[in-house]
Amino acid sequence: MMASVNLDQVQIGENKYISKKALLSNLKTYNLYYRGEALQLRHREEEGELIIEGLLNIFWGLRRPIRLQMQDGKEPIKPAPFLSGRYANTAESEKQRKKLVPPTIEVTEPADQSEQGEEEESAHLQRTRSDVSGRRLGGRTALGNQRRIRRHRCSFNGHYYNHKTAVFTPAFGSVTNVRINSSMTTAQVLRVLLNKFKIENSPEDFSLFLLHTSGERVQLKRGDHPLSIRVLQGPCEQVSKIFLMEVDQVEEVTYDVAQYIKLEIPVLQSFIDKLMEEELREMEKLKQRYSDLRSMIQMHMKRLADKAVC
């Protein structure tokens, strides 16, 4: 009997379950919203367990820079030696320089519309090209410096950074996505996301937060299943979004608090004034109560004193 009940339930978090029928109903609505788009989700059953898989949009909400790997391989980068003018144009030196320059590594995402323009011409930039290869024989000119800077810029999620520092902060609110399934927990999704962009920071530094337009902010627990929660929240990202944020930089905001966040200051001030008035009334009631009790005690003490005298 218990086994049949468990087969009808889908785990969406630690000690959190929902009926398979309800989740499939939400999934149908989700796929209708994204009909014909890459964000549509597929589902299947394995040994009676419902598994949903597909792309999950995650928005960047980082406040501090993140550190990216300098290269994907295990071998360290060896800079090409400086070649003097005497050997620079020889075929042998050119062959040697090509051997020493490591292959380029691209970590790119579809560029945001706002980031296009001048940076389109350098959309495929080398991440590990040696600094020496950008030098000009006979001195450095302003044009050479610009070329050298551009050569060291790398594309990350449609934005650019200098690979020599390997430190970058994605634009707040920009979006990326990862391919996951509904059985993966928040901790697993974080590892997939960090590995996708070769981010060296520890997954423990980050968490996923569900942000609503109302201002409500809920941190997903490590054992929650983000894809299932996204389906249950509905497909419209104008209502709610999943953000990647630093754990120590963000606090949760409950619904009760969120409903006051977007109100105008005069309205909030009127609430405060009413609360202060109510507080003053309660204080006066409390003072009057203790004053009455003190009078009663004093009267009783006086009666006892009169009886003792008699």
C-alpha cells in the first residue's frame, strides 16, 4: 500500500512531495507557454519515477567578482619567448612560436542585445594567447596597446573581461541556462553551472534564490529540486525568476514583509504613525491597570492595619 502511494508522489525537496498528477498538469501549462522554444521540457518515467529534463534559466545576481579558470587543460600556459627582429620573420621562428602558443579556449554564450555593437567584431577572442604576441617590434604604440587589450578580452555570457586577471562580475539580471533534470538537487545544479563556465569559486559560496515581482525572496535549500520548483511556480519569468546569488550577501524576504516593500514612503509612514498610536494606547491601558492594582493593594493593606489596631 505504501509503495503505491510513493509512486504517485514526486519529491521536490527534502521531505517535500507533490502528486505526480499535479506536477504533470503544471508541466503541460509550462510547455504550452514555451511552445516551439528551446525551454520546453520533456518527461519520462523510469521504474515508476517521473523525471523531467530540459533547460533551466538562471539569472546572475552576484555582487562580488568571480574567478574563472585561466585554461581548461591541466598543462600550465608557457608564454612564447620574445623574438628579436633578426629572427622574427624566419620560418623557423614562426613555427616555434606556433608550437608555444596554446590553443584558444572559448567560453561564450549568446550575446545580449545590449552588449552588441563594437564588441561584435571581437566575439571570438583568445583566452590564453601570450602577452608577448601582442608586442610590436620597435616599441609600443597606442594602436598596439588597444590590440593587445582586445586580444586578452574574453567573452563570458555575452560580456567581456580581461583573461589576465580572470576576475569577472556578470551583469546583474543577465540570464544563462543549464540542462538539468528534476531529480537534481540545488547543490548539483550549482556544480553544473559553475563547471559550465569554469568558475573556480566554491559552490558553498552560492545558492539559488526564487525572486518574485512582489519582492518575496526565498532561498532554495540544498536538497530542493530547482527544475520541479520552476515548473510549479509557472513559466512566466515576469512573475518569478531563479537567481544565482552569494549566500552571505542576500537575506530571505517573506511574503508578509514583501507586500510592504514596494509601497510609497508616505504610505509606509502612515502605517508607522498608526502603529505608534496603537502602541501608546496599549501603554496607557497597561499603566492604568497597574495603577488600579496598586490602589486595591493599598486599600487592603489599610484594612488589615485598622483591624490590627482594634
